[in-house]
Amino acid sequence: MKITEVRTLAKKKGVNPVGKSKETLIRAIQAAEHNRDCFNRGESTRCGQPNCAWRVDCK
């Protein structure tokens, strides 16, 4: 997902996107959705969330 799309989604979730990186925004969105903020923390192969919206970009 492109950063512009992530910013738009962040705004919809009540997350202020100003001055935040894509990674930070995604983690904030995960937290706002009451999910683990695990994006790019090296857990993608064992996070247990195969249907995560961020799975494609996650490391």
C-alpha cells in the first residue's frame, strides 16, 4: 500500500499522519483497530495473522 493510502486510512481511524513514517502509521492504525502493533517487527512468519491487511509489506 502506498503512503498516501496509508495516510488516508490513518485519518479515517483517527490517527494523525503528520510527520509519521509509513511504518509508524501502520503500527498506529493497528493499535487503533485494537490489534497488535507488530508491523515490520520481524514477526511476519509467526504472528498468527495470515489475513492481515499489511501482510504483503510486512517483514
